[in-house]
Amino acid sequence: MVQQSICEYCENSLSGWDYMTSCGHIICSSNCFNRYEHVCPICKKQCEFMLIGEDEKQGTTGFLTSTRNLFDDIENIIQFRTTALVKTVISLRSKVSRQKNLLKQVKTELNQVNEYKQQIFELQQENENLKRQLIAASSNIILSNEFAY
């Protein structure tokens, strides 16, 4: 409900369809508000009028909504944002977990690659030794054949 309970001009009780002037006065809609005149009935200045209170038309915003309703709105906003943040955190934790698993797999595969490289190096060394032995054996066979004749 409106925080001020009486009209500043006629002193009637305010309802849910009251107005605040751009000069700061609060007037009732029943007797004091004239939608065709843009003059404050209290100070007689040219002004604009804004609907206030709990029963404002859909799509407009009241100036003096109750503190309870404001806190309810804030609570809803906080709950919405908290839920969104929790979902984001859960999603990010899941991504981090998948990335950790991928990193473990990559580390294992890199270790295997290093082992394969070491095995290749050892096989190349063995191949070189075998080539040398083959050349030496071939040379010995040729020399022994020459002496046999």
C-alpha cells in the first residue's frame, strides 16, 4: 500500500490509484487528479503525474511500493541469480573434471610415446651394431675365400 495515507490537497484517504506530481506532492485520484490539466493542485506549478501505489496498471511502475514487496522482489532476484551461479559452478566443475581426465590421458600417452622413442633409439643402435657385424662377417668370408684358392 502507499506509505502516505492521506491526500496532501483534500486530505481524503489514499487508495491504490493515487498520483505523485513531478514537484513531489501526493494527491488522490478521486478528487484532485485531472488528466487534462498538467498543473499541481497544491503549488499550481506545471508538472507531470506518476501513478503510485500497489494497484498500478500493468506495465507501469509505482513509486511507493511497499517495503515488503520490494524485499520480496529482491529476494526473488537473489534466488534467481544464486540458482544461476550454482548451475554455472556445477557446469564449470564438470568441465574441469573432464579436462583433468583428458590431461591424465595425454600424460599417459606422452609417457608411452617417450618409451616408444627410447625403444626406437635402442633398435636403431642394435641395427647399427648388426650392420657392422654383417660387414665384418662379410669381409671375413671374402678374405677366407681368397686364401682358400
